Amino acid sequence: MRKFLALAAVAATTTLAACGDSTLERAVVGGAIGCAAGEVLANGRCVEGAVVGAGVGVITD
């Protein structure tokens, strides 16, 4: 499980670094990463993770 989490973190960082042209793209990618993190780390809390991830994607520039 630790390898999966490390791989997911690397993929998330790479994805966020690759996109950055628009706020909408950052929100979508942040939401997707947040959903995955919520499923894995918080036992099935995809929606909450997606909301937090999208919010972080929007406010980071």
C-alpha cells in the first residue's frame, strides 16, 4: 500500500506541474487528485477529497 501512495503522490505532483494554463484545469486536476486521495486515505471519502482538491487547485497559482 505504501508503494501505491508514493506512486500516487508522484503522479499528482507531476500532473499539477504539467497543467497550469487555466484555473479550470487546475480545479479539475485538483478535484481528481483529491477524490483519489479521499478514497485511499480517508476510506471512501471521494466527494470531500474532490472538494478540497478543487479548492486547492483554484487558489494556487
